[in-house]
Amino acid sequence: MRGYFGVGVERISKPYNVGNLFRSAHAFGASFVFTVAANYQRLEGAKIDTSDSLNSLPFFQFPTLDQMMLPKGCALVGIELMDDAIDLPSFHHPLNAAYILGPERSSLSPETVARCDHIIKIPTRLCLNVGMAGVVVMYDRVLSRGRFAPRPMRPGGPRPDALPKPAFGIPDAFAKFQSPTPLAEVELAKVGKDGDLLEE
């Protein structure tokens, strides 16, 4: 799958929630994880992060939002229950993105919302746990940006041949027009017209 993504939290205080989120990020193939103005102790989070994600992924601890840095071209996507947020099922995930969630029993700060390129929401009746909300968003990203066979109309999975194998190289329609590599000319260029091997 092309592109990359990272997952982070702002002002969070419960290390188990962070450990759960980072473990899930590791499982879904995140490229990095981060915290912003958070009270997070790695040793506490490691008790639930059984995949030891922080020894496998780059981890950034930004003391403040102003100090947070993202790669060039990486869109910041806030996950928040806001009236004008985009419903997750209708959201087109950026190729390169960093997703940020707010703290327990609170929301993303106004400053973070203002900095986000997009704000998305999960269409639920109640707020989800931070770790669970992150899982839902990451699953939706993988589902929408990945390469999977389409769902069949009937219950069950697709046929084994429902997803065409990826094609590499020149398409068959153009293959007949491809000229063979001029190996004889290459060899002639190496030895020169008099037959002497040329020095490189």
C-alpha cells in the first residue's frame, strides 16, 4: 500500500490507553507514533503494549503543539466529535497522514483543531475509548487505501480469483512492440571497432 501514516495523542494521561493505541498502530503498519503535551510513561504503557511497538516504530514526544513537527507533505487529521467534522465513511484518507486524538474526558484543543488539515468523526452515539477510536480509523484507512477483493453480493467471502494478481512490467498489449536489448551492440561498444577491450 502506497503512502504512510502516523498516530498520536494530545494531552493524554492514561498510559494504558496510549499503550493500547500504539500497539494497534504497530499492528496496522503505522510508520511512527507520537504524543503532544502528554503525561506518558513508557514503562507503564509497555504493560499493555505487548508488541513492544516503541522499539519497532519511531516515537516522538513533543512537549507542546508549537514544537510538534511532521514530515513535509504529511496532512494532520484530527479525530473529534464535532458537528462540522467529516464522517469517517465519507472521508478520503490522504496518501501521507498523521492522525491525532484528544485526551480522555476531553477534546482536541482549539489550537490543534486549527492546525489540522482535516477533522473527521466516527459516526457513533457516544464517544469511544481513545484506543478504540484509533483502531476504527486505522482499519478504515487500510480498508479504503488497501488492495482487497470486492465484497460479494451474497454472505461469505470472495472467490479465490476475485482479486486479479498485480501486473508488473510492460502490459501484454505493448509487449509485441518491445525491441530486444541490442546485446551485440553493447559488446561492440565494450571492445571497440578494432576488437581491443576498452578501459573503463
